[in-house]
Amino acid sequence: MENLFPDLYRFTGETPDGVKLYTYLLIREDGNLLLPTQDGPVSDHFDEIDALGGVAAQYVTHNHDIGSTVHDAVHDRFGAKLHYRNAEHEAVSEKTKCPAE
């Protein structure tokens, strides 16, 4: 976990073929926001994230950022539901069963 700015953290992972994966955590008084990508290394940092106040919500901007396990793991640990654009509903629901709002 890398602290980029006082309230912004980045988690860096890599696919088997060497593509970098970045996930961001924004610390906010109203609840922390996680911007996950695919199956990045977020679960390796759950204790650190917990110390920063956990995760109130997970946001994805495109269905290609949906991973097979990361969103469910974040929801199981922190109760954070998944948020995405309505236009992405069909594609997202095919990739994860994580509760969404």
C-alpha cells in the first residue's frame, strides 16, 4: 500500500502476463471509497485498510474492472456494496454476485 497524498492510497498488483493493476482507497469522513480493479492485491492489505477506517463503498467505472473475487472479499470484510453505472448492470452481474446499490 502506497500513500500518494494525505487521503489517497494506492495498491499495485500485476496480472500473470505483467499488466499493472491499480486500486485506490480514498479516505473520507463520510466513509472511505475503494476504486478496485479486477483481482488486485487489496485483500493483502485488509488489516491496514481496517486501521484507516475500512471501506464504506466500492466503485467501478467500467465492467472490465470487475474481478472474480475482490468485490465479494471487500463486501465480506467491510460490508461495502458495489456501485457502478446503470448501463453496466448486465455485464457486472455476469462477473460478480457482490451486493450492489
